[in-house]
Amino acid sequence: MKNFGKILVVSALSIVLIGCGSGRTREQKVSAMMNKIDSPFFVANTNLQNLMDKSEVMKEGTIPFTYYQVLTFFLAVELTGIDYSTDVQLIVGEGESFVPNFYGIFKVENEELFKELLETEANADIKEKDGMQYVIKDKEQYCLVWDKEFAIISSIPMDFAAMISGNGGKQGQKMIDRNIEVIKAAEDGEVDDDWVDFLTNESDISLHYDGEGFYSYMETMAMDDKEDMEKMKEMYEGMGYDMFINFDKGAVNMELVADLSDGLIEKLNFIGKDGVDAKLLNYGKSENPLMSGTYKVQIGGLMDYFEDLSKDDYEKMIEEVAEIGLQMEDIEEALSGDMVYMVDDISEKTEEIDFGYDAPIKVDRSEPNFAFVLGVSDMDYIQNTFQEMLAGAAEGSSEEMQDFQKDLEKIEMLPNGLMKMGDALVFMGADFIFASNDSTWANMVAAGTSVKINNPDGVLNEKPFGMYANFERLLGLESMKDGEDYIKMLESFSASANLSGGNISIKLTDASQNSLKVLTQTIGSVLAEFEKESNPSMEQELEEAVIETEDAFNKLNDEDLKEIEDAVNDAFDDLNE
């Protein structure tokens, strides 16, 4: 019984100690610090060492040598003293003026190296307060404060008086005092379990957006003009999202987790959980179009939402629809709410334009060959109403109505059931309406020879919103020539989402390496090529410098080389000490 009593005492003490700060994990401490920051509405969490390892940016050969030298100089832990293996957080929160406050939380591993970096590279004057070191750079509008466990770099708020005078006044010291309190909160502040869950996620990059914090910031920005803001308050404040990004081998994968308020979910209930009817994916021109996407909504609920957003615009739309002989309630019943859109490819055309003076000019333009398919629940209503409109049964004398009647008169009915409306060709099937600007495609649908489009892993109809893009179809297009290096890197893009969240995946053509390394290499090569084109003489100058250096070394005798070797060895010995 005595042992049981001791266990209870120890357990109680443990709870008290954890609540008071001792024994907290770093994530718990950071969560307590974030609770001291005013209305944080955007937070990023990542591990820089992990990103460096995956990108291999610190390895020679991954990026052009010039960039490699610059990065290794500024990011090498031997020079910065920063602990890259500890997660860092970037936070954007409400500020004192129209500019938000920015914060970065990280850890200093070697304080001597870190202080030397600040003193030599930033010409900083390091001071101390409450056992912490700090730096204020008023002109550059940032400040730094750190202790053995945490460091915070943040912007210095700027007010109007400071903008006129050209400095931050006393804002820098105020920000230091505030950030010191933020660091102190690591031990005695309140732990936020939601932030802890976010910070402990093991993705490569974690992003958080908070609608309430953003609305608070936007209210500050709006000043006296807050009427329009108030209308969107429920929308802004009701939105919260986490995005978790992972750089995997051959792909960048993102998970979106939505945290919507109950009120907003109720307003958006026209967005269901299911995707479009798979039958609507059968009207493609080719199996692998350039891009395809889907929407699935409940039409009546969507109209209610539109009315709630703007009653005047909604009523105007109802009047216009009624004027051409339609009733919104009937339309809501006739359409299923399913829609598929497709871009099969891009046609490149050369047009000759004659302005009536001088010689005609030729203009190259790109035109997507696209189509969309609408799901229909009541085709009898659609066809009967359309026939009535063609017969002129709709009444109305407005200018818009007269224009509509003129457009109806221009519709050409083709023998195979197609309707030509300007550049568009429309076909009404048993339970769908198809429209396209591509005559070959439209004729295929009318003849029943269209094909089912590719739907990898059901991405197009798994959820109410889906999208898939095939980048291979862009290769060879003259209009895409400037971005060809990026296009060659990409294989496909896919996304699907509902009110609970969604997934995004970008697949790369090179599946043998980590996607972040491929992205780093490609961007580095493009930047190097751009620099070469901007400074065509630079490459030659570098080559001449290398040759001159080699010639100088070749002229050295053995005794000179021995002296250089001894000097280098002495320098390394000093560094090791």
C-alpha cells in the first residue's frame, strides 16, 4: 500500500513538473512560444538539414559550381554556427500596422561562430538582456534574440513616423523585449496540443493557414472600410488548412487537411463527398489528353450559396434566366451537377492580319482544343425547352433578350445531331451535353466513337474535385519552348479534393532520384544558362582566370610548392585548434 502511495506522489509530481515546463519536448515549447505571438495566420515548419540532404545542394556537382561556392560559404555550419538538424519555424502574424510581423524560430549550435558571423558579416552590435543575447538592425528592419535553446529572428514593425524618418525608432527594442517574453514562454507558457500535432508531423515541409488570424490582420489593413470585410467574415474565419509536403523519389506529394468551421461546412454542403459519374469520362478525343478535370456539386445548394453571397446579383441572374423562358428551379432539377472539362492538345496557328495599310502581318497564336461535358438528369426538359427557344417562344424586350434571340437564329443544325453555335459544336446525348471547339472531337462524340480518358488511381472521380495533367503533350510546342527544361522534368500533375481536404502529386520523369534533387539541379541549370546569356563574357573570363592560375602553378618550383603546402597545413592546424 505504501508503494502504491509513492507511485501516486511521483505521478502527481511528474504532471506538475511537465505543466510547469520541465520535461517538455521542443515541439511543446515551440507551441507555447507561438501562443505568445499575436494572431499567427501562416506557419511553416521544416528541417533544413533534411532538405539539404534530399536536394544534395551542399554536394559539389548538384548545382553549378559558382552557386555551390556561394551556398557552402553562407550555409556551412562551420561558418554560421546554426543547428540545421533542429526544425525551424517561419511564422507570419498580425502586426502593429499594415505590414504583418515575420518571425523565424531556430537553434544556435555554436554561439561563438554565430556571434562572429553577426559581427563580421552583419556588422552587428551584440547586447545582452535577461540572460539572452540580442541584435537590433533598425536600418535593415530586423532583430535577433537567442539563448542556448532558442533563437528568434523577426521583422521590426514600421509605423508611419518611422517611414518618414527612415528608421524604426524604438520599435526594434520593443520587438526584442517581446521576443524575449516569447522565448521565456517555452518553459512557463501554455502548451497548445493542436500546434504540437502540427509540429510533430514528419513531412518534409508542413504549412498551416489560420483563417481567424488572417481575418484579424485583414481588419487592420481595412482600417475604416470594413463593411465588405464583415460580409466575408464567416468565410475568412471559418477556413483553416494544413498542408504536408514530401519530396519522394520521383514525385512531390502533398496532403491537404481542411479544418472548416461547422457554419462554413453547412454553407458549403452543396459540395458532397462523391465524385462525378464515371460515364462522363467516356467522351475524350484521346486516352491521354493534355489536361482533364471534374466538378461535382448540388446545383440547388450552389445557387443558395450564391444568393447568400450576393442577393442583388442572384436576383438579377434569376430575372435574366426567366426572360429567356427558363426557371431556375427547373434547371436545378434537370442538371445533375456533374461536369468534366478536357484540353486534348494545343494547336499552333499562323494568322495573316491585314490592317489595310502597309503589308499584312503574320501572327503566331496557340489555341487549346477543349471540351466540357455536363451531366443531365432530365434531358426531356432540356430538349423541349431548347426547341421552344428556337421557335421563339421565349418572351422579352430587353436588349439582352434581343441579342439572345439573334444568337439563337445563328445556330446551325447539322445532320448528325450536332449544333454549331459560332466556334462551338454542341451535342445532346441521352444524359449529357457535350460542347467543344474541335470539330473532329465533336463528330466523334456524335458518332459514338469517343474514347475513355485516362483516370490514374481514380483521381478524376474519387472526390468532388479532380484534375490530371499530362505534361508530355506540351513537348515540341513552339509556344512552350522557353519552358522546355521544366516541362521535360515533369511527367504529370494530379489533384483531388473535398471539404475534408485533398491530395496533390507531381510526378517527375526521373524516378531514380529524390524529387528535390531533380528540382534543384534543373533550377540551378536554368539559372546558370540565364546568367550565361545575360553575361556572355563571364564564362570566357572564368576560363581565362583558370588558365592563368594553372600557368602560375606550372611556373612554381618544388621549393615554392613546399612553402605553399606548409602554409596550408598550418592554416588547417589553426582551424582544428
